[in-house]
Amino acid sequence: MKINVLLSPLNADELYFTGKTTIVIDVLRASTVITTALNNGAKEVIPVNTVEFGMKISGNAFSGHTIIGGERNTIKIDGFNLGNSPLEYNADTVTGKSIILFTTNGTKAIVKAKFSESVLICCFNNIKSIAKHVVELGKDVEILCAGSNGMFCIEDTVCAGKLITEIEEANGGVKITDAGKASVVLNKSFGKSINKMLRDSEHGKLLIENGFSDDIEYCSQLDIIDNVPVYNSGVIKL
């Protein structure tokens, strides 16, 4: 098994992912929201790469069974039901619902990987479940870090490094590219205290400034959810 890490979606075009097994990571906060919503009983999550497309398909959705959520620059978009805080996606709100989701970075990265054979959604909350599934698949893996507006961000790369470490511990025959090795090193340096790392990150600081300190606490929790969200034909389901 070979594992590569893309530190930003800018590093590859859509066709690069054709036929690959891809894992998308956006710790703060899209992949955490998706993992949480599905764990709390959402029927599915439909990621979109523009607000306009999200509004269009939400208008055609069956009334009462669809929620539209997301953010622009951390803040809930006007007219949306929910923002991008995983704490909003509780069982009372999302059980049985289809969720249309737009975020500045995460959903765009997921849609970009649409030509993959398989797309998995990973965050710190479900990292062990994703690692176990990847080992069972036994295929080469591309880990796509959503980053921040096309740029590198430390939290996604540390999560990628922690995921690689989990996979490597379960499967000693792993080959890791240079970017993967760099991710592992960053995890060794900054992954000992995930909460501190998130709070010290650029995006973490912005979230705290905008009143989302509780989201940092939640997103930093390791292996509290045992699920594997899979994106297929435009929809994410367990």
C-alpha cells in the first residue's frame, strides 16, 4: 500500500483522482460536521462547491426533509438553516434529514475528488475507523487536505499524519511519499495535544475570535465516533 498526502486541493486537478481511493480531511470543520451529522442519524450529506448550487437544489428538495447548512469565512450564510458548527448537527435536528452542505474549503475538496473510485471523509473524531477501513481495502491512498483558501493548514496535515501512523501500525508494508512523511513528522511534533494545536492554528484562532471555542473542544476529540462516511454519486452516506 502506498500513501500520498496532498497538502492543498490546488496541488491536483479533478482528473488526478480518477480511479483512486481518496480520503478528504477538513478538521475545522466540514469533515467533523459530516461525520457528526451522519453519526447522529442524518440520512445523507450532499456537499456542494457553490452557494448558488446549494440554494438551487435545496429549492427543489422535498419540504421538511432537507436542511441546508454551511458557512462563508466561518459565519453561517444568510438563508441557511445551520452553519458549520458540528454542535448544531445534533440528533434532534438532523435525524432522517438530507443535509445540503457548503463550506469554504471542505465541501469544495470533496467535490474535487468526485472522480475517485472511493472517497472517505476523515477527522480526528473517526480516525481509527477510517484507518481500519483503509487497511481492509488494501489499496493505495491519496489523503487530500482541504487546507484554507487553497493554502496549507496545520490541523489537516497533522490529522493526515496521525491517520498514516494508525494505518502503518496496522499494516507494516506501507510506502509513504515525501508529503506523507512530512505529515507524520508534524503529527509527532504537534499531535500530542490536539486541542492546543487547533487553538494555536490560524483557522482555530479565527474560530475562537468568532465565538466558536466550543467547536475546537469538540473537533479535538480523538476516536469518539465509529463510522466511515463515503462519498458516492454526489452523496455522502455511511
